[in-house]
Amino acid sequence: MLRTLTASALGLALAATAASQAAQPAVHTLIQPEKIPGTVKHAGIYHMATGRWTRSAGDSANFGPDTVYSNTATSGYYSPVGGPTSFAPGSTLFDSGVLPTSVNPNANANRDVYTVNCMSLSYCDFGAPGTSGWNLRFYDEYVPCTFEPLYQNELKVTGLPATGCWTVDLDLSGGLELCIAGDGGDGYQGDIEQDSFGWSFRYAGTDGTMPAGFVIAGDPRATEPSYVLGGLPTDGTNTYFGVPSQCGPDQATGFFNPDFWWLEDPAGTHSGCYFFQPPIQGSHCGPSSPQWASWFLELQADTGICDPFIIVPSGCTSNPNSSGFNGSIDGFGSTSVAQNNVTLRATVPANTVGFFITSPLDGFFPNPAGSAGNICLGSNVGRFQAAAQNSGATGLVTLSTLIGQWDLSSIPSALGPYAAVPGTPAYFQCWHRDTSPFGPTSNFTDGAVILWTP
């Protein structure tokens, strides 16, 4: 099923620029895709905020109005790589592209951040009915074909159709909208390593006995400007900042989407950079073309401006941990109580256990119970011990309402759970185990605060 090719065997002429050539891994691995049996059916619109399904065209009024990323060219193939029965089960697969800012000279964009309110996925899952599911993450800045642990947005969707191949529209309106900063989150740099966004998916279905994987997409002609054959405008097609695809409305190309992607195997055996079939062959549109770049994804966004950061330092610091640095917290989603969309992420030493703590009041208490750190919270501290987790090799501990780890209507405290109230703050830290020259200890991140809004 797999064979390894060196970069010299592939030909580095396929790279878009000298800079991107240097960034590519020295070895790519070819994946043989699977032919889609039958047709890809449209499952309808899943409204994630309410948990209901509709198939009415009127419900699409929640979407857009702008398509901001579209990698939907028909290939007729899917790949179960990373699925429950594949050679690397449980793997996370990463893909990339560009969401341009208003100063990006390669597009006619009119904004610098994107409020994504709908996405379309296409996948095959041959498990029992209603058992499919996927864990999705989005990365403002992503170096193509690398492993990236620092995601800014996460969605877990389960209970999706199975027993075949499906396209699903996920309606994120009502509080689950994603805020993604353009051009890698730090402005246009003219470097694909700094200007790309990334997204990843991991199988989260409940059957696990049958093949499952995403549908493969990619422009039949090309996916980066240096690859274009015949001068066709095939990059960023069918987006509000691009041009219509000359291959038809269902043959759109992801903007600056390269012809390779990363697989992160939890076992570490198969992690690496992969691609499908020899690229840049054929010169026609349609599923018979042997050019498949990556994975099917379409993003739509409204015209509003969003703020990707919802939590700020409280001004209270702890002490350096065994890494030599203070632990820190960042947060993504929305400060809106009604939206109930908050993901917290703590940076702590690798391979240590930690969990978040919170209080509606700030405070300072040094070295509690002999800890190496300081508590930056006031009275009635609540603990998210049920969401305790090992930080792993990435040194990250997360807490998200989007995957059911907590809820703004029931925030823990020493006096019992309480609901977030607009106009009031909530203070957070992450407690974690640590080591010192004197033996095992514990520590805390610096404090951070969210001010709730309606």
C-alpha cells in the first residue's frame, strides 16, 4: 500500500518557491487512494448549536455570505488512512491553505480575520448507521506538511451518517463560529511557511470496525501558481476573493493548497509527509484526472470582524516551572455567555498531569501546601478535576466547552456550580505536577481572566 520516494525521485521542480522547497521534508510517502463506491450523497445541514438536521435550502441563509476557502474538486476517491482499520489508526491528518488578508497581493480580499459560520466536509464511513464522527482543529499559522500542536479552534462532531460516503454542511451559527486570522495570523509575509493556515481531522466515530476517511480533493490542473498548466486561473477559485473555476462550480481549488499533507501517528510509527498519486499529470477537468492534492473542505464566513483572543493575563504571576519558564494560558472562542464557546489552553512542562482551576475573584496566595507556584485566584476556588489530562509531548492542557468538558451555565466553585453572568469576570489558572531539585512538587500557570459578555 505504501512506498517511499526521495525528494530527488519526485523532482523538486514541483515546489512553488525555493523557500517552500527548503521547508518540505526530505521524504514523501505515496498513498494509494480507494475508489469511492457508488456516489457521495448529501446528508443535509447539521445545526451544531441545536443538534438538529435539515435539508431545506432556506436553512443555508445562516451561511456566508462569502465562501472563503474551497477545496472541492472531484476526485472520485477517498483514503481511509488514519481511520479505525487503516495502517495508522487514531492518527491526526493535517492539511493547509491560505486565507488571505486585505494586503495579500495574490487575492482581492477585504478583511484580515474570518468569522467562519459554516463548513462542508466530505467523507466515507462504512460503519453502522449514525456512528461517524470527526474531531476537527484549525490553526491560524501552519507550516505545510508539519506537525502543529497549537490549535486555535476545535470542533468535535459525532452521530453523523455512515454506511457510505457523504457530504455534510456544518452550521456553526449561534455561538460556534470560528475566528481565524488571515495570512497566518501575523500579516502577509510573502512566505508560505508564515502565511498558511492549517486544519486537521481525526476519526471520532463510535463503530471503529469499518474503513473511514475523508474524500480526496484537488484541482485537476494545479494547486499553486507555479504549477499552473495552460495559464488557467486555478488558485482560490470559487471564493469571494478569487475567480470562478474554469472546471465548473464543483471543481474549486484551495488557495495555495500544496500537494502533500502530514500524518501524525500517535504510535510514532508512520508520522510523516504524504501525497496521493504522482502530481501534475493530465490536463483536463473531471474525476478521471490523476491529480489529487489533499482533503475536501469548504469554509464560509460572514463579513463581521471577530477577535480570536478572549482571555488576557490577570496581572498575577506564578513561578518558573521545571522548563525554566512560567506556565501560561490562552483562550479562544467567544466571551459571550449565550454562545457557550470557550476553549482554554495551558502551556506547562511536557508529560505532566494538570487541570484548570477557577474563581470569580482574583487573589494571591504563595506556595500553597508547599507548591513551587502561587495561586492567583480568590476564594471559592473551583476545580476541573474531571478534565485532568497529561500534557504529553506538546506540553498542553486544554479545557473546551465544544467537546463537553465544561459549560458556562455550570462553572465549578467551592460553594457549588454557578452560571457565568455578563459583565462579571472569571479568573483561571492551571495546576500541574512538576519536579524540582528537591523532588516532586506542583506548580501553577500565571493567572488569566475572561470578562463575560451577553
